Amino acid sequence: QVQLVESGGGLVQPGGSLRLSCAASGFTFKLKAMSWYRQAPGKERELVASITGPGTPINYVDSVKGRFTISRDNAKNTVYLQMTNLKPEDTALYYCNVYLMRTDYWGQGTQVTVSS
């Protein structure tokens, strides 16, 4: 079955950096686009960034452009989100996502808190 396991979240000061990882299994990883989403308290879940199967970033939400970088390692079945210059408004639960056979699959999420 499809499994997505996120890690790498934590508490960081404004201006700091984190790298999120999402380990995937249960499908042919290298063939599928992957995405990172986030959901802050009281807000809707939003798409942060996506990447094609071969590794080309597809899009970034405007608020993270120039600060976040999505990448993947198809040999490790893992997708990453490198986050730099973090801001308090980046505080959210971050989710990994893949769309397969008309179904969205999600991990359990990893919490990112940006606070001094």
C-alpha cells in the first residue's frame, strides 16, 4: 500500500532553516510527481511546491519563492523540501502528497514552528 512518511520538522527561529523529508513506498516513485502542502491553524491546506518524476520543480506558492527548494532522490524514494529564511507565517503542519489513480495520498505531516 502507499505510504508517505514525513520527517524533519521542528522549532526554529525566524531566519533559520529546516529540511523536510518524505519517504515514499508502495508505488513506482520515479514515475510520479510529488508535492508538499501545508496547513496552518484555522487555514485551508495550501500547495507549497511540486516536482516532476524526473526532478523538475513544477511550481512554488508565491510566498515561498526564493526561500524554499523542492528536490527528490529517486534512488532513495524520497522527496525533500529545503526551507531557508523561515518566517513565523511559515508555521504549519507540512504534508507530503502523491496523486495516484484518482486518489490523493497523504503522510501524517510534520510540524514546523517558526518562533523566537
